[in-house]
Amino acid sequence: MEPKENAINPDFLKPYSPKENEEALYKKWEESGYFNPDVCIEKGVTTPDAETFSIVLPPPNVTGVLHMGHAAMLAVEDLLVRYHRMLGKRTLWIPGTDSAAIATQSKVEGEMYKKEKKTRHDIGREELLKRVGEFAEASKDTIISQTKSMGSSLDWSRYAYTLDETRYRAVMEAFVRMYDAGLIYRGERIVNWDPKGQTTISDDEIVHEERKEKFYYLKYGPFVIGTSRPETKFGDKYVVMHPEDARYKEYEHGQKLELEWINGPITATVIKDEAIDMEFGTGVMTITPWHDATDFEIAGRHNLDKEQVIDERGILLPIAGEFAGQHIKKARENILEKLRSKGLMEKEEDYTHNVSTAERTGEVIEPQIKAQWFIAVNKKVEFPDGRVMTLKERMREAVESNEVKIAPDRFNKTYYHWIDNLRDWNISRQIWFGHRVPAWFRNDEVKVQIDSPGEGWEQDPDTLDTWFSSGLWTFSTLGWPEETSDLKTYHPTTVLETGYDILFFWVARMILMSTFLVGDVPFKNVYLHGMVRDGKGQKMSKSKGNIIDPLDMIEKYGADATRLSLVVGAAPGNDVPLSEDKIRGYKNFANKLWNISRFVLSNTEGKVDIDKSLFSTRDQEILDGFYTVAKEVGEDIEKFGLYLAAEKAYHYVWDELAAKILEESKPILNGDDTDAKQARQQVLIECLVGSLKLLHPFMPFVTEAVWQRLPEDMKDAEFLMVAHWPAH
């Protein structure tokens, strides 16, 4: 016989509907102001002297749409934020978006050329920036609305955009300070040039693609040299060998040789250098200092000439003789034909190697020598605490000393490897959308300052790498360079949560910027989530047709189910397998929680207060069991074992509360022993209210939906999001 049901909210008589609840609940949360820690202080849910918990949202691209990587990030960060807010901490989660300058400008330029057959040079800088700005502004609302659909409890009153006025001031100030300290310099260096994007890119924005190509052995006087790129060889007038290579001991460093080359006779100079690998090929090579980083370094050591062969669009220059004006892709076969006809082709082989391509455009990188702005990572500099060291040393120390703890800590080794191999960071870009370099030129004079020095001075046309502005994100979002109360209160931030794939792109650069400019690390903890893969563990891609769209999943199963599916089974730093079946399963769990709530509320009449001495041994055992789980869940969250916390909360509610406790409670609720009945009602109410709190960081919508329908005397807060975490 089922227990007698009391009158409850009629909403519980139908299944839980995410669609009917989620948008309305988010609106109520926003209107309450509780996402803002200042409001929490005003309304007494926390205090000005409470411990702080702060986190910045890794800013999604303003032109992007929510994908599963973003969804995983939001699920994890909101879980942490909601948990710490329920502990009564002064909790701040700062939202923002990134200009994604190269990608955004490229998208606008592509559309413009398709529709108008115009390039940026046809319309000019001002008009292009106007168009890109309008496009970015229109796109911003989309990504913000999609971020909200995940239930993200961000303080929107503190929203930041990498190109807004406050962030502009911070970026300019950072550049000038670092320049004045001697950390930023301008120099002619070989850089990674993207001919399609028409800009330099950093080493970290290169994707190495394995390709099968031909490797050519060419006769160069008495030598045979190897190359996969004959189109770069027109300027080769140095032949380099190892000083200890016995095969070439008859040749002396600096010796001149007359020989026949692609466009006729040339004079070549012998160079002996220890950088040569005697085991590779014939152990001798010619160098192209303008278009190869290793060759550039060799040329620098011996003070050799550097001649440009290929221009910035991939076109051969006059040095290529009859091939000048041809694009390198089209010219290669013509050049090979000439080499063969002159008897300079020794042999050809198939060759598999890694080709450097630009992450954003997919174009093959063409190294070029350009005057660029760099951050010196090996230069000793005084930090705000008075110590003198290099940026590399400070970046390494931050993790070695545990000022910054990385979870999982196996990534420490990866971080150190990157730091140890870090070269000076090229921070200038040749696009127009972004923070313009605050440097001014007049003839040979250069001034670095925020405002124009006056008439006759031209500003550098280059813009700054977006990772430069992103490197300031933890403190520029808090108002730096002003000494704001937010900066004093919330920095260093408590945790940075991001994907392991941008440990170097972003995490390391934030440590670099913050330690020098603010005098402290940017965050105390780094939590690295993995990549979201399909149910078979494969990478999601359009070509495989296995992409799961989080917006579709939210529409079908609700944000709670989508969130929980991205946390359960997701150990820090490990990739997450995700299938629609997994998400559907957690939709069933949301329904289960709804039904548990209906059962408990149907069989109680508001809060019951009885003397706990009337509790049976089993009643006390049930409550002790719940609080033990609540303690373990909290401890797991504190240690970033979020997947363990989620599983424990899930299994408690489904396997313990629903399957055991409710079932064994039915005869007690139907029995004649009033004391036993009231004791069990009190136990069930405590377990239900506690379970809602326990699950709230993981499934905020369904738990808040139940909370809003509880009798007032059962609740300790207006909203579950500011209720107290369950504890004895």
C-alpha cells in the first residue's frame, strides 16, 4: 500500500520539463543579483571579510558558437563557483569575450572579397575596423546567450571584452612598462609568416602536418645537397659543413668556389659550423638565411649576407631570374625542369616530413626576416619584489615553488619543457584588428608611449598578438592598472580552469605577465580539463560526422543533463568520451530527482521538528550516511576530483535515497506509530533538502526548480544558489 499523499505543488504531478524551467530560472537568478558578490554582501549571504573565491572565464571568441569544449569548461567552472558560493565565500566569476583578432578579421575579409571583390587595402584601415567591430558586436550577443543557456552564474555586471576601453588602457600600460624595463625590443628576426593571413604568428600557433613530398639531391659544384624546397635556393651562396667531417677536410672555412647554379655561374663560400648534422644526407648543405630559422642562426654566427627570395605573398623576387613573379607553388615544377636540363639534378626520393602550417588559415608557413617587436625572456630584470631574474626563471619558479599548483601535476613536466625551450616571444602582428603597438616613428627616431608625441610622428601599423592582451586577463578584468578594490580583493584569482591544450598559449603567458606587472602569480591553482571526444573516444570533427552540439543537447535533454555528462568520468587532464545516450541517461536522473521530491513532499506536511531522541537507530544511520557523503563530495571538489564528487552525489541520490531509503520508509509513513512516522518525515526532508544542495553545483536548474516549490519552512535561503552547503 502506497503512503497517503498530501496536497503539493501541482507542477510535481507532471514530469520535469527543462524547457519550461531553465530560461525562466536563469532570469530569476540574474534579477536576484546573487551572481555579484557585492549584492551577496548587501543581502547578508556573505560578509566583507569572508574568504574569497575568484575565477576568470577563459574568454570565448566573440565570433564563435558554443561547442562541447566550451560546455565542458562552463560545467566545471560553474560547479566550482556554485559550490564555493554555498560555502559562504565572497565568490566572483568574471565573464568576458575575446576579439580573436586573426580569425575575426579573416572572416570579415573573406566575406568582403566574396561579395565585393575588395581587399582591406581597397577600403582602408578605418573602414575595415568599423566593419570588423560591427561583426564582432553582433556575434558577441550569440556567445553570451549560449553561455547563459548552460546555467553559468557569471557576474555579468563585470563583463569584459579584450578590446574594450579598460582592457585597452591595460594593454598599452603593460607594453610601455615592459619596454621601459628593457623587456620589449624591436629587432630584425626571422619569424613565422602566414602568406594567407598576411601576418606573423607565434611558434605555438603552428600546426605540424605530416606530408609526403619529394626530396631532391642537387649538384652544387663538387657537393651534393638535399632539399625539399628548390624554390628557395636562388640565393644560396654559402655551403656549410661540420668542421670535423673528414669527408670535407680538404675545404677550408672561407674558401671560395666557382660553380654553376640555377641561373648561371656563382661564387660560393665554404662555411664550417658545428650545427651541421654529419649523419643527415651528405653532411653538407647550402643555407637560405632569409627563409629558414636554423640558416638564419648560422648566418648570424658568421656575419653572412641574408637575401630575400620569396615575398610576403609567396611570389618569387627578381633574384629568381626568369622565375621572378611566379608563385612558389606554380614555380616549383618549372624550377625542377631547369635543374634537370642543366644536369644539376642528382636524384629524387619520396620523403615524409612535418610541414609547419598556420593554425588559423592552414597555409604553409614561409619564414621571413622582418622588423618585429619581441619580449625578451632571457634578460635579467627587476621584479616588483626587488629580485632580479629572467622571465623564464620566474615562470619556472612559480610552479616549482607551488605558488601555482597544476592539476593534474603530471603537466608540470610539460610546462617546464616548454619554459626551457622558450625563445623570445614575437608579439607584433600585421593585421589591423587589435591593439595597435604604442610606438611612434619619425625618420630614425622611435618613441614608445600611449599617446602621439605630436605632428610628424607615425604610429606603428602593427597590432599586438592577442595572447599579449589575454596574458593580462586575470588582472585587467579587475581594473588594473588602477589599484581597484576588486584587484586588491580578488587577485591572485583562486583557480584558472582551461583545456590542457593551451597550457603554453595562455597559462604560461599569464604567469609571465602577472609576476612582472603585478608582482604576484595570476592564480593559485590551474585545473586542466581534457578534450571532449565521441562515445568511441574519437576526436569530434565535421568530416567524421560525429560532432555533438551542446545547444542541441540542451534543447533535447536540458542543461543539467548536458553538464553532468561532461563532469562524470572526466578526470583532470583526461579526455572525456561523450555520447547522446550518456546525456539522455542524465535527463532520466533529473526526472528521478523530481519524482523523489514529489514523493517526499507528498508524504510530509512542511518542516517537522521533533526531539532527535525519538530518532530510531536507522533514522540516525540514514542522516549520518548522508552527511558522510556530503563531506566526501565537498572534499573531492576541494581537491579537484570533480568527477568523483559527481559520481558520489549521483549514486547517493539514485542508489541510496531512491532505491533504499524511500522504499524502506513507505511502511513507516503508512504505519500507526506517530513518533516513528514524524521522525522518518524529518529524516526524509533533511535528506531531500541536503540532496538538492549536494547536486546543485552539478545540476543547478532542476535542483533550483524543486527548491522554489518547497514549503518556505524547509528552506534556509530564497534561492538554492545561496543556501548553505550541507554540514552537520
